[in-house]
Amino acid sequence: MVSLGLELVGIILSVLGWVLCVISCALPMWKVSAFIGSNIVTAQVFWQGLWMNCVFQSTGQMQCKVYDSMLALPQDLQAARALTIVSIIVGVVALLISMVGAKCTNCIEDEGVKARVMAASGGAFITAALMQLVPVSWSAHTIIVEFYSPLIHSVPLLGLHIHIFLAIITKYRRIDGRETSYS
């Protein structure tokens, strides 16, 4: 009974990680930069996401524009778009596999086969988590390098936004969830 509880906790944590991955894919806050002019009226915040970029002005007005072309995206966001989508798909497959192999279902009768199916599900969840970690780390690295670059002065400064931390938590929830279900 204890292993059933741990398995369910692992599945719940993995599903939570998957939901956070979907949220991080949808939010336009992968890169956030601020430009504050000579007065407060010209202050603007720029958001770059996987699917659109947005400008938030100090007047409270926000305008978003969907990217016209893949070429309009920086390299790290192109890779992030692809890896995040693949991570979401692998997460769905892992979730379906875990539903089939869970101890609380009767899809598979043999306990040995159920254990191998759950191990495969765990491997898929870990793979999905790592596929989410790569673009997040790459984007964070790009932001930090651009922030400290002495060559870039005229460009608004980029900063790490909540999305980066959300995606890092996603990765750990998925891996923790799978490690919990193996106990």
C-alpha cells in the first residue's frame, strides 16, 4: 500500500510538472527587458515568448504581436519552441503509459510487466523534463551573457523572469515525481 501511495504522488508531481511546462510554453515571458527613458512616461517592458512578443507601456497599455516567421525568433527561442513542444508531447505519452501501468489500474495483470511499464513511464517523464531544462538553461545563459556584456549598451537590459524559475521547478517536479514512484 505504501508503494501505491508513492506511485500516485510521483504521478501527481509529474502531471504538475507537465502542466507547468504547458504554461511556460504559452506565456510570452521567456525574455523580459525594460527600457526606461528620460522620464516615467516612456517606460516600456518588452516580453519575448515562444509564440509572440509583447510591449507593456507605463500607461498600462499592452500590445502583443505573433511572430510572422520562424526567422524572427532568436536561435535560443527557436530551439526552445521545438524542445518545449516535444517535451509536452513526450509528457503526454508518459502520462498515458503511467495510466496503463499504475497499480490502481487493471490494464495489465502481471506485476512484473506493470513495474517495467512504470519504469518506462518514469524514463519518459525524465526525458521530457530534460528536454524542458535545455531551452530554459540556454535562454537563461543568453540573458546573463547579454546582461553582463560590455559591448551591449544601447539595447534594453534583459532580466530573468518568473518563467525561467517556473520552468526550472517544472523540471524538478517531473524528476522528483518519477524518483518517488520508483521507491
